[in-house]
Amino acid sequence: MQTKITKFDGTRQFLMTIIGRAYPRVVGALRDLNWVFFDTFLPLLTSAGYVYVYRSLGAPQEYVGFVIFGGAMLAFWMNILWTMSSQLYWEKETGNLALYVASPTSMMAILLGMAIGGLLATTLRASMILVIGSWLLDVQYVVMDPWLLFAVFLLTMVALYGMGMMMASLFLLFNREAWHLANLIQAPTMLFSGFYFPVKVFGFWPAMISSLIPLTLGLDAMRQLAFPSGASLGFLSVQAEVGILALLSVLYVDGSYFVLKYMEGRAVRYGKITDRLS
């Protein structure tokens, strides 16, 4: 009995690769529910510390909402840092990277699948942090344009995960230093992206440099759209921040494509992917 072999065109193969890599992350998050405690309750403790500091200083109630928003968006940054940027390095350590490079599919599709699977699971975690934190700490929102708020969130995710795909290849170049690099940039990003306070306090140029990380402008724009006094504490206007986020989306997604092509070419030419040829 002969086995029928189904051949896929480029588009269908690309889409099936995305689904194939997204599926394990979504199913894994539903099968192992330990993260409900570790990824929801523990981040809320960190956010609660900042909330009580603001309340002890008599800060406006909006600052409590800023902290909860930042705590929810922190879940996306941790997902980018540890399950996107470091992913190819871990795949190399476990022996899967060679299979990815040798497979007839695209590395871009593989990373997109990882990104979409991680995005769905992380969105569930971030939503729980936002809902539970807002309920416990009595945060009030005034959203005048929910569709614009949702569009800003989606644009932020496109730019952020495009950045994550590009960082995945760059981390791979550094080989064993990827772990140290991830640890190195974790705390500075939490500070300069303004997870727990308006980034406007840094001044124009430091905040502008911090805007290279999409979460900086995404958080700022969403806060402006979700709180009555958000606009007065915003860094730039929402329209300007949306335009910059769109530019960053194109820059990081295109950049990830070219970096991945370089990495694949390096693997074929030298038979290895490291920061050294020897």
C-alpha cells in the first residue's frame, strides 16, 4: 500500500508551520495550570508594593492604574525576553535548531508560530493580572475610544514580537552569553520603559531613546486612553505614538526577516551558528 504524500505550496506551508509551532504553547499553557499562581499572584505582589508607595505619598489614583497596567504588560516583556529572544539558543542546546534550519519551511514562520502561541497564552495571563488587580485595588477606568485602545495594543504587540524575533537571532550569535544578556537587559528595560510610572518624568531625549522598546510608547498611549488625566501625564500625543509604533513594527519585522536570512546563510556556509568561525 502506497502512502500518499501531500505537497503544500509556499503560502500553505508557511501557515501550517505557524499553526504547528503555536499549538504546543497554547496547549501547554492549558495543561499545566501552575502558572495561574506563579504568573498571576506573584506579579500582583510586586505591583501592590508600588501601589502602596504611591498611596502613602498621596499620589493621584491614576497612578495605581498605571502600576496595574504596567504589571499586566510586564507579562509580555518577560515572554519576549525568555521564550522568544532566548528561544533559538535553547533550541540549539536541545538539538532542534539544526532540524529547523534543514527543514523546507521558513525560520520566519517558525518564530511567528512561537510568537502567536506565546502571545495568546501571555494575553490570558496579562488579562487576569489586569482584572484581578483592578478589582482588588479599586482602579477606575474611563475609556472614551475602546477601538483605538485595542488598535494601540495590537500595534504594540506587532512591534514588540517583531523585536523579539530579531533579538532571537542576535542572542543566538552570542551563543552561551545569551542567558547573561537576557538577565542584563531585564531590569533596565523595566525601568526605562516606565512600567510603574509615566515615562515623561525622564525628560524628552531619555524617553525618546527608551521609545526604541515598543512597550514604552504602547504603555504610554494606552494609559492616555484609559485614564481621565492620562493625556496630561503622557509623553507624546496618542497620534504621534501610534505613528512611531507603526514605524517600529515595520522596522523590527523587516529587521527580523533579514537577520534570520543571515543566520540561515551562516548555518549553511559554516555548518554552525556562533559568534566565532572557529
